[in-house]
Amino acid sequence: MTNPALLILDEATEGIAPPIAQEIWRIIGTIRETGIAAVIVDQNFAAVSTVTDRNVILVKGRVVFAGSGTELKAQPELMQQHLGI
């Protein structure tokens, strides 16, 4: 597909060797810089938060958090409860 407006990724690096996963996150960052919007579903908060402006945590389809990575990091109890971090 050429000139997409939106990139949707679901667990893009699950089960992939760490060096390759790092390269995927780097490429996602490059894509982000071009202005293409992305929806990324991933459990790796540390990696995904490096390429996101907004983070959402859903629990059984209900939003329990929506905000920046910085805002989420300021709530360690929420991260522990829902992300196991």
C-alpha cells in the first residue's frame, strides 16, 4: 500500500529476537516522523512509549487510562496493576 494514512500494529515484536525487535521499533519511529498515524497494541510499555504521544490501557474493553507516557509513568500503581511493571 502506498501513502497510507494509518498504520495498525498488534504485538509487532512478540516472539522476535531483541535485536530485530529494536530495529522494528526504530522503523516505527521513522514512520512516525513522516506523519503517518499509528495504532499500536503491545504489552511492551517501555518500547511502545518511546514512539507514542498518547497511551491507552483497556481492561475488558473499558478505558482505565488515557494520557501520555509521562502521565502513566507517574502512576506506578496503575502500571503495576495493569501492565505488571
